[in-house]
Amino acid sequence: MGLSRKLSLSCAVVLTFGLASVSHAEVIFSDNFDVQPEWTSTMFSTVNMQKRLSGAVLPDEWDLIYQGTKWSPETGYNDNHASLELLDANVDKARGQSGKSAVMWRESYSRGWKNWASDSQLWKHLEGGYEELYVEFYIRFSPNWWQRDLNNTGSWTSKILRVGSWDGVGDEVNGAAGALGPIAFWDYKQDKYGARNVIAFRGGPWGENYRFNNEYRGGGSLNYTKDTIGQDEGGLNPEHTNILTGAPLAEGPTAWHGEVFGPTEHWTKMAFYVKMNSAPGTTDGVYRQWIGDERIVNLENVPWVMENSENKMVKWNYFAIGGNDYLQPYPNEQQFEDWYAIDDLVVRSSMPGEEQVIGAPNPPIDVEIR
């Protein structure tokens, strides 16, 4: 069953001298990029960190971009691309072949070590924060995507989504600087074991437990086949299929890029859900993930916020789409670029279709039964 069918929950009304308040999964942010102004990550500035509060020109409703672009028109390479483009000229890269999408360009560039090169983190602060967050979007990969070739099995990796908590003061993108945590990452990778579903977790609260004090190993490099067994509702197997053959992926052997994400025309719906644990150190935090409305990861034991010096809890209050990218299959002189596009992004306060009982009012006083 698909996500839209499985997450439709019946409304439970609590009657205790009054009705409980029921809140639906609220859309708190969305962007289909169609009405965004013409913009690229190097069009108005070539510095790495560009913040709206510091006067940077950014896409509407977004707060910062952390970009790393070696080759773009603004850096002297007219035939190349900024790391992130929102352009009418990319209509062929938009879902439905109309409007815009967020097009992330990866550069094969080496500084002589295992550096992460091109960067395109488009970052949004969610005022106030939330106990739960659900993020969905559609993703598509370019015809020349390096991992389309089955012979290309280098362990190059791209970070595509971050959901996290920020202290409101420090560095918004460098977790090691102490202002972030917890964080959930989703990365793209393909190696000799096929297409990998790479998830990575960092702990909190900010400034503490970033690596969970080595007491919890969050995430890992999962496959899209056997690692999905039992991850659907009720411990069932998801019904996601090989895009090229229609065969169930959970029952199959190694799956490669095209089998998971399809040909270049195909848009894949990805969805992610995080829920904070109930108290510091309690192992009941949640991470879930769907592909094409089929749940392929369900973790319900994550200690997102561990025991800490002030015994404090934090909330999810930011997310970011886009790299950085670890990609070095070709020499720098070749200036190789490929791209992926993200479209129809939606962020909710809980899973779609889910209704939450906020709490019943206090019982009335001076009730007289006649």
C-alpha cells in the first residue's frame, strides 16, 4: 500500500467533560520553485556563505545558501554552471516540463585529497521549531549522471537532505562548530554494492553529544532491496518496484541506479519523517523514509537528544536541500558536471493524513447533574 493510503488514520475524539483539540498535519513550508526569481548560487555573489539577514540576494522565503562552485559564468567559465540554478532556461529540468526546479550541479574536482567539492546547501529556518517534521520532494537525475553507467562504482557521494536543530546563534552549516544537533542526513551513493540509501545521524542538544558519545550508531549505508524487508507498516515488506522491470525490489538482489531511480525522464518521490525522543537519553525517537510512497526505513529507537548538562530538549527547526558533493572520477581539466533536480517540495508538522490529539480542556467546575 502507498503512503497516502496507509497514513489515513481515523479521528479519535476524547470526551472528558469536553472535546480534545485535534490538529491535522499542517503544511509549514512548500516550494515548487515556479515563481522564484531568476537566480543561481553565483549570480549575485561568489562567496560561500550567503545570508538573507546579511543582505544577500536569495530565493524567496529561503534564509541562506552555502555554495561551492569552481566553474560557472561568474567565475570565468561561461559554458559551465553554478552549483544551484533556479532558471526559466531549465524548464526541461522541471517536473511537468513547466516552471522551474532546483537544479544542483555536481563538479568533478579534486584538490589532491578526498575533498568534498561542489556545494549547494539551500537552507530554511523554521521559526519556533517542531517536535516532528515530514519532508517530501521529487528528484530526477541527469542523462549523464555518473552513476548511470553500471561500470561506474566509485564511492562518490552527494548529500541531498538535512533536517536538524540549530541554536539560533552559531554556524548554520558546520555541525562540528557546535551550533547544530541533532541532524538527520540523506545521502546519495552508488558503489560496487549497487545504489545505496545512505542515512547519517548526529546527536544533540547543540554543543553536546554530536557523535552520540559513541553510544549510538545512527544510520548507515543501506541498500534498496533486502534492507527494506519488514520496514513497511505492520512489519510487512514495501511494494516498491524495480523501475525498469516492475519486479519487487525487496525480493531482489543488488539494485543499481536506473533500477531504483529510473531513466532520466523519471521523477522519484522521496519522503522523510523525524520525531524527537520524549526526554533526554530516551531511545524512542523516530526516523522514517519512503520512496514512491512505500516506507523503506522505520527506526523507532533514536536518542536524538541524549542526556546533557542542562537536561534540555530541543526541536527540529531547519532543513536544507542540496550538496556538498564528493565527486572526483575525472581530472579537473575535463570540467565534468552532472546534475539532479528537486521539485514540488513540501514540509509538514507531522505525517500527511495524521491527526494529533492536542489535549482535552480541564473538566468544568460546579457541574450539577439534574
